[in-house]
Amino acid sequence: MLTLGFPVVGVTDLARATGFWTSALDLVASTEWESDTWRTLDHADGSGHALGLMHSESPPEPRPRLHLDLFTATAAEQQAEVARLLTLGATKPDWDLYPADPDFVVLADPDGNVFCVVDLSRAPSG
């Protein structure tokens, strides 16, 4: 029987990506499955694996078919989290696919992998 594991993000700099994602999502780097090309990030409360980081030489996709959605409960929380993530090294990529009144903000991690910060009080996106 198959079960769904956790998302894996390709990155060029494992140390930088580990620093960003552990700070962004309050995760901790695990020593399980750790290598020169892999890091497993766990939930800080010990509830299990949350994210995998895999060394990749390929560039990030500007419009990936799969991406991470990070949830907030309110518009104010969304604004605060976007500001916090920008101070951690995220950037705002040029994104011309926003709907008229988006409930999400598109950001990119320090490697250029895009992800969304979604205000659940206004979801789903149109």
C-alpha cells in the first residue's frame, strides 16, 4: 500500500535552503537520511517529517506545475508572514497570473523556487 510522504524541493545550496525553510516554517534539520545531497526537515514538535531538500543542478521552474502553499488564517497574518519571509531571504518574483482579487501572494525561496502564502479567510483562489 502506498502512502503520501512529504514534499521535496530541489535546491542548489543545501545549507542556505535549510536555514531558510527551518526559519520560515519552524522546522528542525534531522540527521535521519542526511547526506551531502539531502536534508530532511522535521516538525519542531517531533510529529514527523515535513520537507525534504535535495541538491539539484537544474534551475527552478518559473511556473512550476507543483509548488508549496503556506497557509495563514487572516489577511493581516498573511501580510505579516510575507514581510517575515522576505526578511529571511524570500523574494517577490514577477507574477502576471494573479486573479483580480487574489487570496495568495507568490514568493520565491532563496533558490528561486516559487511558493504561495494563502489567506484562508478568503480561499479558495478564483
